[in-house]
Amino acid sequence: MRIVMVGSGYVGLVSGACFADFGHDVICVDKAAEKIDALKEGRIPIFEPGLDELVATNVKAGRLSFTTELAPAVGDADVVFIAVGTPSRRGDGHADLGYVHGAAREIAEAIKGFTVVVTKSTVPVGTGDEVERIIRETNQDADYAVVSNPEFLREGAAIEDFKRPDRIVVGLSDDRAREVMTEVYRPLYLNQAPLLFTSRRTSELIKYAANAFLAMKITFINEMADLCERVDADVQDVSRGIGLDGRIGSKFLHAGPGYGGSCFPKDTLALVKTAQDFESPVRLIETTVAINDNRKRAMGRKVIAAAGGDVRGKKVAIFGLTFKPNTDDMRDSPAIAIVQALQDAGAIVSGYDPEGMENAKQLIDIEYADGPYQAAKGADVAVLVTEWNEFRALDLQRLRLTMKSPTMVDLRNVYRAQDVIANGFTYHGIGKNG
């Protein structure tokens, strides 16, 4: 199949490289000339484990290429995926569909022969209808079908998720498009990946509903963590105890500083706004959004309390800045709100992250270190925010000798309290006492 991926960001680049690895001919298109130039030179603009090798292999094999010219690529394509950004719109929280609509118009002008146009971007219910209308009004002679095919990729494990998916959701109403999409995903038949065909609007809602449910699960266990601290219980045991119930499951039941990233914050908010527009409010999700926003700042107050209630003039070391490990993504990272709360209270903040510091520098003004021990030099408190593997086996004796005051606040419960305390630290975890 001849595939065009409009948008060469996280979703577009990962999806395009994986489709190419399946044997399809893929062209990734992006208006950002500097991004395309970098990709042509083999430089990947995002950090995702294994992506650089996957791109290089398929470029060398001639199955993957990059361009800023949309029209020639679309004119020869069987399938065109729209994988552009849909950020939260300033002012009201709705998904900003400007890039999607713009891509639809350009695609319409370039279509030659029957073409399947697929929204891969995360979009609100009814977006496919609007894309269809835009193409029809722009090019009345176009022969096309509009399909919804949401992505379900976890940053840090995106390639594995694409090649061994839990499910593939395809929303459509055209039999010709169904044949094309079946062929696109035929390489995954050996993995027996469930291929769910449904209506386009249902497919669009599945994506939002999935992310909202997972966000709600994270928020639930975070509230249980707060309760555990009050009643002298252990949230990790609570998580295990309820996660063993097959109806609940253990995933996304790890207490922490709140969810962040490119998906959960904007998708939960967009779902809330969509539901309000259709006069069917989703109050559980509204509450989830509010609790999560408050929790990030509350983690800053937790650090201040661990420092004796006053951090003015004290140094706080932050281990991990990205919203999760194995990515350089800083979008809505809990570290941002935590740092702001600490700086508002007069703290001096130093930080280290294995991959995210360049992006972090655009968002927070702190002292940046070359490693965790340098960040902790002379610190009164060390705060583990992101559970990178690099932080899972710190030399606690070295860390204690480096710090001015050996206090650790472990916002991911990476360490056992007794181990940290045995090395001379005061330890504060999440959802447990001592």
C-alpha cells in the first residue's frame, strides 16, 4: 500500500515508521522544513526508544521517506493519514482542530483516484463528518472515504504498542474503505490483534473514553493514597489487593504525583467540553480533571512539609522532569507544578532528567545538573518525581554524603522506606506512613 502520513510528530513518525516496517511504502509529510531536513539527515526530533533505528532501517530500504510537499505524495496515495496536533484550545479547553481542518483542505485539493482519508489524530466526536464536508466542498469531484483510526500508543513503548496492539479500532461506513484498512493492517494478523470495525463517531469516542477511564483510574488510586496516609494504611498493598480482582486489573493503579503528558490532560478536558456541548455532562471526568490539577501543586506542599514546613533559602533536588520515563515529553508534567510551588515558597531548585532537560529549559527556570548526585549536592531535600531506571538503584550512602540534609521524598514509591531509613535518611513516600 502507498501511505502518506500528514504530520511527522510523535504519532505520525512512529506510525509511519511502523507501517514502513510492515512493508508499505510510506511518505511522512510536514510543513516544518527544519524537521523534515533533520529526518532526512537521520536526526530524530523526539526521544522514543528504538525509533531512530527503525527509521534508519526503513529509509535505507526505500520504504520510508520525508517531504514538505503534500500534493505529489497525496496524489499517488492509497491511504492518507491525518496525524497533526490537536492541542487544547486556549480559553475554553476544546480540542483545537485547526490543523486537522487545514490538512483536510490540502488533501482534498491533491486527491487523484479513490483515496481513503484517515483521522489518526485524537479528535472529538463528529470531526470525521467535518473532514468529509471540507473535502467535498473543496473538491466536488474527489473520490474518497473518511475513516477514523485512533492511536493507542504509550510514550516510551510506542513501537511495541503499534506492532503488538491490544486492539485496532476503525470507524467507517464505506465497504471500499474497509477493504483498504484491512489490507493496511494485514501484517498484524499473525499477532491476532483484535480489529474492531465500528461507526466513525463511535471510533472517535472510543479513544476519548479509553484515555478518560485510565486517567480516572490513576486519580482514584491517588485519592486512596491520601486516605491511606490518614488511616495508617499502605496504598501499594491496597493497589495489589484490588488489582488482583480481574474486573479491576492492576494497571494504572500506581499512586504518584498525578498524570501528565500529551494525551490525558487535553483528552479528558476535550471530552468534558464535548459532553457539555451535547448536554450530557460527564461528571466523573470533570472531577478527575479537577483533582489531578490540584494534586500536582499539592505534591509541592508535601515536599515543603517534609522539609520542616519552610523551604525558603533551602535547596531542593528534583530527580526526573518528564511526565514519565523513556520520553523527553514535558507536556503537563507534574514536575512543572511542583517546581513552581517550591519556587513560590522560596526554594532553590536543581534538577536532572536523562532525556528531558532541553525541553524542560523552555518551561522551568532551575539549576540543571549533569546527574542526580550533582543535583543533590548541598540539597536539603531530594525528590524523586519520574521513575527513570537510573533512579531505581541510587547509591544512598553517596547521596546522603552529598546532601546537606538527608531527606528523600519519593513520589513514585520506588524505594522501600526501611532501606532508605537504614542509610540515614528521613523518608516520605506516597500513601504510606514511614
